[in-house]
Amino acid sequence: MTTLAKRGAFCLVVIVGAVLAAPAHAYIGPGAGLTAIGAVLALIAALLLAVVGFVWYPVKRLLRTRKANARERGAGPLEAKDQPHET
């Protein structure tokens, strides 16, 4: 049996199962609904924070390094106007 035939058979089983499924007539209380919503929001927040952690911190480190390198290149002997003087 080829991969395409296996895939087709699986899709057929899923479709038949969905069509022939009887309703459960079960009650889900508001606590379970709020828990599900909270879990989905927590999952989304965790994914966003993971993206921030993997993307933002290396970018921030790169910007800090470039700024430090620019400061080092521009640093040289102080000009006369930059010399501290007593008044």
C-alpha cells in the first residue's frame, strides 16, 4: 500500500467517524470553560515569550555590542576643548 493510499484510507476513516458520531449530551460547567480559555491564553503567552527570548535578547546583545564598538572607535585623545579645566 502506497503512502498516498494510506493517507486516503486514514482520511476516509476520520470523515466516516465524524459523520457517524452521536452527540454526547454532556454538560460542561463554566469553570471548565474558563479553565480552557485560561490554558489557551497561557499557551499563547508562553509561545510569545519564547519568541521574545529567542529573538529579542540576541538582537539586544548585538545592538549593545555595536554601540560599544562604535564608542571604542570614536574614543581617542581628548581635544583641548574637552579637557577638564579649573575655574
